Amino acid sequence: MNIAQQVKSAATEANESIDFKALVEQAELRAVDTEQDFDAESTTYTFADGSCLVWCGEFVSVYGSKD
């Protein structure tokens, strides 16, 4: 499990809803780079293992690599 998956998993509650406060806290603590796209209204967190987490509104996506 990559870091992005760990962060999302830690913030996901038993009923599969996401605690966005916990998500942001963990992502900001562990990210090596944070990029905000104001036009797309999204934030991308990139982690040391190259994985990334993209948060856009109520959607959170996890990728094994930013590329």
C-alpha cells in the first residue's frame, strides 16, 4: 500500500465516508509537495514514494505516480 492509499484509508470511516479534516491533516503532514489548481478547484498531494492523492470537492483519488 503506497502512502497516498494509507492517508485515504486512515481518513475513511466504517461507513465509507471520508473525514476530510483528518485527510487534510495527514496529507499535509506526509506530503513532500502540495499543488493547488484553483481553476479545477483541486489539491494534489505528492508523497515521498511518488504516489499522489487528488482532492476535488467530495472526491478523493489516489494514484501510484503523479506521472
